[in-house]
Amino acid sequence: MDAVLSLHQNWFYVAVGTTGLVGLWGLTLALMKRTPPRVFLWARGAAIGTMLLQVGFGVYLYSNGLRTDNAFHIFYGVVITVVLTLAYLYRSTMARKPALMYGTLLLFIMGLGFRAWTTVL
């Protein structure tokens, strides 16, 4: 379980970094009014996947009895999951302006990740 805790603590940087970079890329594409290349679709999936893995590590730790003192940490993990679920449900609407919508979504998710991180400092 110590390995998963270490992974959860360190994977934060990967998850937040990935969502932030891909989010900025999406907003840059939107501001330049360019159609996102196919690689943006892959990068978007990777960014979402890294954050879902981070939440999954947290769920595993919580279910095995390792709990943080601050319940807001768990709250932000739940909010990330709900936001990504809603994004999946509205993916056809978001497909109209994918760079803008997913760029904004990923930056919002990055912010939630930072908020979760600040609750355990």
C-alpha cells in the first residue's frame, strides 16, 4: 500500500501537468481559430486518463483504510469524477468547438487537482 500512496503522491504532478499543458494547447488552438489536429484528440485522452488514474489511486487508498484528515481532498476527487462524467455525457455538444471546450475543461480539472493537493499540505 505504501507503493500506491507514493504513486498517488507523485502521479499528481503528471496528472496536473498533463491536463494543464493540453488545456493550454486547446485554448491556444481556439484563440488562433485552428482546427485541432488528430494528435490533440490523443493528447486529450491521455490527459483525462492521467487524472482518472490519479482519482483511481485515491479510491484504492481510501477503500483500504488510508484516509486523509481533510474531507475536502476526497470532495475534489469526487468533483473531478463528476465533471469528467458530465463531459462524457455532453461530448457531442463539446465536439462543435473541441479545442475551446476541452481546453477549458482540462484547465478546470487542473485547478481542481491543485485544490485537492492544497488540502493535504
